[in-house]
Amino acid sequence: MCDFLFSSFTQTVEHGFPNQPSALAYDPKLQLMAIGTKSGAIKIYGAPGVEMTGLHKDTAAVTQIHFLYGQVRILSLLDDNTIHLWEIVQRENRSHLVEVHSFNLPGRPGIESTSATRVTVMLLKLSCDLLALGTEGGGVHFLELPTLTLLNNIPEEYKCGKSLGPVESLQQHPQDSDKILIGYSRGLVVLWDLNSRHVDNLFLGKQQLESLVWERSGNSFVSSHSDGGYMVWAVSSSNPCTHDPISSTIPYGEAPLVLFSGGMPRASYGDRHCLTILQDSSHVTLDFTSRVIDFFTIHCTDKDKEFDDPSALVVLLEEELVVIDLQMAGWPTVPAPYLAPLHSSAITCSCHISNVPPKLWERVISAGQQQCPLQNYENWPLCGGKNLAADPKPKELLLTGHEDGTVRFWDASGVSLKPLYKLSTANIFQTDGDHNDSLTQAGEEEWPPFRKVGCFDPYSDDPRLAIQKISVCKYSGKLVVAGTAGQVIVLVLSDEKSDHMIDVATVDLLQDREGFTWKGHDRLPPKSGSVVFAPGFQPVVLVQCMPPAAVTAVTLHAEWNLIAFGTSHGFGLFDYHRRSPVCTLHPNDSLAMEGPLSRVKSLKKSLRQSFRRIRKSRVSGKKRVVVNSPTSKVQEANAQLAEHDAEVTPVQRRIEPRSADDSLSGVVRCLCFADTFLRDGTHHGPTMWAGTNSGSVYAYALDVPSQEKFSEQSVEALLGKEIQLMHRAPVVSIAVLDGRGNPLPEPYEVSRDLAKAPDMQGSHSVLIVSEEQFKVFMLPKVSAKTKFKLTAHEGCRVRKVALSNFTSVSSEEYSENALVCLTNLGDIHVFSVPALRPQVRYDCIRKEDISGIASCVFTKTGQGFYLISPSEYERFSLSARVITEPLCRVDVERPHDLSAHRMISEGSCDTEDWSNDAENSALHHRKKSHFKLYYKKKLHTMTVFTVFLIK
């Protein structure tokens, strides 16, 4: 296999919502948003496709981030009390986020503890030349930007020696940039003049301060407090010391729009995560399902304008991002084209579809738009930067199964993972919970006027609803989902609303076996009568396995109208056109394999005879050696060397056979359909293959009637052959290869001229992948052709495997198939097919990341996804041609180019070296441990407050 088919392993982009967000910032001029996380990452987002990631060198939580207005520079504060300056630089016509400076505020002389100089709040002047730092000790320090040079601090004579607590808020005067408002934890607020270096006004509050915000004119400001209230203060030069705030009314003309988070009564609503919007008689309390981290508004920043005119509210929550349209009546939510909470319900499985047919793509999008009529991403308010990537022509779908019984369809064609459609299976069962998906209805209480907002819902009404396996036919629009309680649902894509009954069939996998008692959960009872289904995937058949154990494997062949499914108690074959089971088998049934086509006895016998012949030849060879012969010593040494190499090979390790008396030996691990040669070498036909946890492979010959006779004749299955792997390792995958060694095409591909017909002249073969080794058997004799024992490290096991097609970089017409596998050590191996020669090996996932390894899914084009957190997929590519990564650019003119200055000072003119270091560090930041914040705000306190003037 040619090397130009592969690239070095590349982690290309992270899909989903950042794990453990901790800080938020927005640049209104460039329309870019930045999110900091507890793992030390900074992620920048603009228009869909505009994404950049940076990682601090020292892993620490990001507590605050601020944009330098219009300069594409970012200041970040970490919980280790360091301040960092980042820049977006251009390299190869693309933008990258790079750290250029860092600073640590020194402690006071003679004081060992650094808590007094721990930074609590940062204020960046709009001129972007000065940074004010408030500390836990109550001091205010200044740094010159962009060099982060420490200047003089504010003298503390006005404190009169009193301890005022930490600095909680710093706010620049909206009309006079030389004045800043300093708020202390114990309630004192000071208006400080930077030029004259003296206090203009003192405001004596009596409650613990949480935040400050100016009114646009600068004639008043609002303070929020820990008791859930807020106060309005008038700023007057005639009254330098103010004891009492303005009560009840706000003293400026038009009705303001007031936004604040928290403020709920602790006794009644202490467990709520709320943000309140007030304007005149309109009052809405947005009720979220996770904690509010921060929020900002998108509004007019022109000082010459009379009004702020806010257009959108962006709220960063612990588990999702919510955007509210403040211009439309009722303040509806705006759908997000990225940062979707993949874990709105915990992900339990996933499935990727490459080269989605245009018809299926359009129908899925249409169904999603009918679900959410307001799903228009053109109104997305964050549109900074420019996406340089071309519109992807081959469309890709990522399907995720969830704990609440839903299957979500995502547009995985580009950098932004967009939600397209959501399918719910809960509405066909009788459960205790209410499965109404609407989150925009009014709450139960009349006051406060709560409104549920967001889609993050970690709670499942019934754990039996969880989706375990998904199988799709992209050409016929059929979908099979299987769940935890043995439910297998066949769904068909429909463009019209439907009201119909669902056919229910029960399949007993144990066939009333005596002595067995099921002690697990009950099956899910289906609803009686007709059910109304919206346009989209609609269930037509429900198959319930007995016992109702979790489904471990499922596959679909839409051209034959068949589905196969397996559990820990066996597997079954079902004709969903006639609504009837075809056959079932329990893998541990010793009588199952008796029949004319059985190959169990002959296979075992031949293996046994082969080992006996080997042992006899070795014994007889040793007996024939003449001691005094000149060649005897050479022969003996060669024999010993051969035996040593056979037992201890540096590349392949010895595989120990496993016990057959394993309680999990009957678990069905994989299923597949194939049109191949099973009975003889001249007649091919439909077959079904099943692999189990005990290393057994069962092959069925199927008699499938023609399309015209589907309703008249039933499908018949004859158990053909069994392959028992000697080491009894679990079978992970089965694939049938044609005469040229290529995988067989999918159903309908050949009949609709969408793929080349398979080679039915040469001998077919079956590739069986176990956790220990890969092996190719020739069909129909099931004779071993080649194998590869995996590999080099003790304890290495195959976890995920797929057949992928790698296309050449130089020629789109040349491609080769390869076997891609992920092991329990987190490394990826690529092998040629069918020769099974190792090609490349990459380190992909940390071996300790068990959930990441278990969640990995490969694509047919050499890419893959795995969960790096419950809310994020890491996308990677093994192909040199197919790479999905951010290609974006942010153009800006800066007064000082720090990146160029840094290169000159370091004596280097090559930006690629240090930019690559930063980029690689960002790509692998998920391998570092996460730190937590040292503090948390209580829910009942009013933490953030914003006031706007609108027309």
C-alpha cells in the first residue's frame, strides 16, 4: 500500500460544547466570542467555520478573559494568578491563536502570603493601552499594554486604614475614560480619577457587593448585592459622599432593559439557575438546567448614539450556550450553528454515514425544519472572521444515540457540527415520565414567570429507553435502532404526518429453555392504539427480544427486508416486511450445529491432526540426528532457534486460549449480511454472519424470495457453517471480501448503479477480526488464508475496527482499502486488505481514557470521532486527502505587532516553528488533567447586572 495514501495522525477539530467552561468574552467590533475552560483552553468562535483554539503552557483554569477591542488580542487570567496575552497571527493565509506574553503580579515586600495580590477582577480600558487589576487585598494595580509592564498602583489613603475586602468590580466611566468605578466586597464604591489620582465620589453601600454596571450616560450606576437585590446610585459632583441610593425608580428617560443573573429567593428557588429580563411590564425569568457562568449582550457601541439598542443576549452556561433574540416579541431563543450540547442527554452510541445521497439529505433537513420552524442559522449574531473552507460536496451525517431514547442527526460535513433532526423513541412506549420535548412553555408557577430555556436535560425518565445500536440504509431511508430493554425498532423516513398503529412482534431467543429465570428489568410495554408521528423517521415495526436484555449488535439489509439483532442470550433474524421471525439461535446450544453443512467437527479434527503431525515430525527429527555428524550441531542449533522464534517472537506475542465456560461467552458482538459463496463455489446467495464473545462465528445461508414474491414467500435460513477460533477471543467484526479483496457494496448500490459490481468470479473470503488477531478464511471451504496476531505489547486488545477507503492525494481515481483498528492502549493500526500487512501505527487516545476508546467511530474515508469529554467529539484523520479542519482568517490592523517583535527578540524569522508549537499544544490539550476553580458563586446572589437604554 502506498505511503501517499496516509498522512501523519491529525486531530483536526473538536465538535460540540467545551467541557467545563469557566470564562466568556466578546469583541463587538470583530464579532468574535471567546470561551475559556477549566483545562486551560481558550476557544474563539465567529461565523460558522471560524474556530481557533489555544492552550496555556501551564494547565490551570481560565477564570477571566477579555478582548482588546478590535485588535484580535486576548487577555486571560488563570487561577494560578498569571495573566497571559494572546494574538491571532496569520500563517499560510490562515489564522492561528498564539500566546505572546505572560505576567505574574509580585507579592508585597515582607509578606509571604500571595493571597493579598491574588487578582480578583480585570478592567481593560477601551483605548486598550492600560489594564487595571483588582486584588483580594483590596489593591488596584495597573499594567501597560501590550507589553504587560507593571505601573504604579492606586494609593490607599482614602481607606483610612480600614479593610474593605477584595475588589469585586472595576468599571470604566462610559463618557470619561480617565475615571473608573472601584467596588469593594464590603459595599464601598469609589469613583477614581486616573489623571488627578484622587477620589471623586464615595458611595457607602450596606450590603456585600457582587457587581457594578454603568448606565450609558454615566449619570448613574447600578450595584447588585448578595441579598438578591440591586441599588441605583446617582453620580453627582456636588455630593462627593453618598450614603443612600436612589430608591424604587430609575432616573433616566426611556424605559431601560435590565438583565441580571441570580437574585432568586434562597428558600424557595435556591436550586434554580436563572437570568431575569425586565422591561416595563415585561418580565421573564429564564430558567436553565445548568449554572450560569457569564453572559454578554450584542448592542450598539457607538458613543454618539443615544440608545444601546441590544439585539441579542448570549448566555454561557455550564453545559450549553443559549442565545436570546431581544428584538423579537417574547424574546425567543436563536438556534446555534455550533457549540451544540451533544450531551443534552448522555451519548450511548454513535453511527457515521459517509456520502449521504442528496435526496436523503434534503428529506432529513426538511423533517428537522418542521420540528423547529425557527431553525434559521442566518440570524446567528456572531459572524466575525471569514471561513476559507469550501462548501463540502460529499455530505456526512453523524447519528448519536442517547440515554433518553432519542437519536440525533448532525451535519458532520464540515467544522461546525450542526443539529439537523431529532428522533424520539419514547413516545411509542408506556412510561411514567412525560416526554414532551417543548422547553419553551411557561413554568408551573405564576410568579416569578419562569420559562424553561435550553436543551440540556441529563435526566432520563426510564433507563430502558437508552439507545444501544444504530443501523441505517441511506438509499432506502430505513433506520433500525435497538435499546437497553431488548427493543428493536424499524423506522421508515416519511415526508408526511402519520397516525398509525405499530406492529409488535416478540422474539424468544431462548425458546423457552428450561431452568432459566430472567432477573433483570422488564420489557418496555408499547402503547396500545394508534400514535401520531411527525414527518421524519416513523416506526413501523417493534421487535421485542425475550429475555429483554440489552441489544449488543444489530444490522439491516433493506434490499432483503431483513434485520438481525443479538443480545447476551443469542441472536435472531427478522423479516420486517412479513412481520415474522426467521430464526433464532443461542450460541451455547451444543445441538445447534448438527446438520449436513456443519464444519465444526471437520475443522476441529483437521486442526488436531495438524498439531499431531507437527509434534511427530519434531520428535522423529530429533531422533534421526547423528551426534557425531559434522552438520548435526548446525541442525540442532537451527532447530532450537526455530523453536525459540516460534515461542517468543518480538512482533507477535503468544495468545493463550480462553475458557469456554464463560458466562459472557454467548454475547453476540457483531452481525453482517453478505451475498457470497457459502454452500459451494459455484452458487452464491444471501448469507448472514454472527460473531460471539467466545470466538465462535455462525454463518447462515438465506433463501430470500425475489422482490415480486416478498409478500407470498417467507425467508428461510439454513445454518451453514461455524468457525471456532482456537484462542476463543471475542469476535469484534466480520466482513466478506470479493474476488479482488474488496469489501462488498452496500444494499442498493449495485442495483442503482451507484457502485461497481463485486467480483463474483474469483474466490470470496471472509475477514474475521477478534480482540486478539485478524484472520482471512477462503470461502466456501473456510480454509485459513492469512492471519496477523496483534501485537507488540502485552495485553493489547482490539476495541474498534472498520474497513476504510483511502484515496490518493495525487489522483482521485486511485484508492485502496485498508483495515483500521483501535486497541485498548489507544493506538491506531492500519493494515492492508486482504494481505493484512501492517502499514502505519499512530498514538490516538490515552490508554486510561476508557470512555474515549469505547466511543470511537471510524468513517469509510479514513477519519474518526471519539469523545474527549461527555460534551465534545475529537475529530481525527488518517487520510492524506480527506481532512476536515478549520480554515479561517481574521483580518485586523494592530498598533503593535507583538508576534513580529517576539520573533526578532528571539533571533528567529521563521514563524512556522513557534506557531506549530502552540498549535500542537492546543491540539493535544485534552491529554492534560483538569483543574477546578477555587470558588463558586451562590445561586441566590445577584452576580452579574446589565442595564440598557432602548428606544
